[in-house]
Amino acid sequence: MNRTLFKLPFRSESFPRWRCPTCIEGVLDLAKGTFRKEQCARSRQRWGHEGWGPEWTEYVYSCVLKCAHPPCQEVVVTGGLGFVDLDVEYDQQGNPDQNFTDLFYPRYFLPHLKIIDIPKQTPKDVTGELNQSFALFFINPASAANHVRIALENILTDLKVKLFETACSGRKILTLHRRVDLLPSKYEHLKDLCLAIKWLGNAGSHSKNEVTLDDVMDAYELMEVVLTQLYDPKGDSVKKLVKEINKKKGPARLKRKSGKKAKS
């Protein structure tokens, strides 16, 4: 995941190379003549203030993006906020040249971007929660993190991890932490990953601390590993390769002569 695509502001003349959410192969380009910015009311009200400076300026923006992949050409609408910041450039002699520049960062995309790849074999209720998370990513990181947590719950259900247990007081709903602990031994290697996702999801559900875009992207990166291991055939081949390398204590394709053992 290239985090700078999703967290750093951009200039209107230099858009990030966001992937098309429909075909995934193409890059979204700005549709000519569609970018529009306007100062918000609070920004206009500051004009008469004695301490006013260009850096007090705030914008809202909207534009249309179009997929550059010819067979696709999907259209995506995006909007967000903008501000003015001091930009320093250097000439050929190394002398600094300071200029104010407009910078923008998105708050929504329609259709939403796909932040990570989701294997085709992923259960629909897992994919649905992750897509909900992607849609909320820019506007509400805490909610986005919570949807990743729900996706993890759905993965455990798909893996037949029970939701309830019977106690003297009756039927009791198991916590997510307890369900992760109950993962079968063949998924032991995923437990730490799942617990980390759970903690990040909890931050979005319960914590009073602010959840950042980086926090959500941490959850996405961990979830991508879990999805690959469980639902991507290539992930299965990687596990087989790891097993073979560990068995041979060396390259999987290494042919050893009979009677000789690998040194530790």
C-alpha cells in the first residue's frame, strides 16, 4: 500500500495516481474542465481581519475523474477541502523562492476507492464490510476501522468459529477476543494478526482517542495478509513454499544427494 496516495494533500495540477475502483488496472485522471474550488463561508468572513494572511484561506472542491484504461473509462466524482500553504522552491543557483500554493485533500469518492485488494474468494459479507470501510475512510476513520473489525467477525464465522457458548446462566455471546482464541490450530499463524486488527477496530468502536488514517491503513495492511492467507490461491502456494523451504532447510528446489542432511 502506497500510503502517500491517501494521506498527503495534492495540487489541482498534479493529482495522485489513484487506481480506478472498477477495473483496478487504470489510473484516475482529472476530467478536463471539471475541477472547481470555492472559499467556504468561514474563510470569506476572515477577509477583513487585521491579522489576515493567505494561509487563512479554506476551500471546498469538487471534480470528476475518469479512468485512463480504454476498456473501462469509469467516471468517479470526488470532493473535499483545501487550504493555502507556503511552498518553498529553489532556483538553479540554490536560492529559495517562497510562494503560497493551494493544497487539497479528499473527503469522499463516488464510487469509493479500493484501498486494498480483496481476493475474489472472500465471503460477500466480509467484502461488503470492507467496502463500507473504504467508503468511510476519508470522512470518518473511526467508523472505517469499526467496519474492518466487523469484517474480522465475519471471517471467524466463515471459519466456523462459534458465536456463543452455553454457561449456567444461559447462552452467552463470545467476545471477539475469545473467538480469535478459539481459532483452530491450523490458523494459529493468524491469531496475532487477528488480535491486532481487533485492537485497531476497538479503537474505532470504543476509544475516546482519535483514530487516524494511518491507524486504519494499519488495519487494512493486516487484513490484506489475512485475506491472502485464507482466500487467495496464491497465498496458499506461498504457505506451501514456506513449508517446503523449512522442511528442506534451504531452497525448495534444491536437490540433495541421498545420505546427506542439511546443516543447521
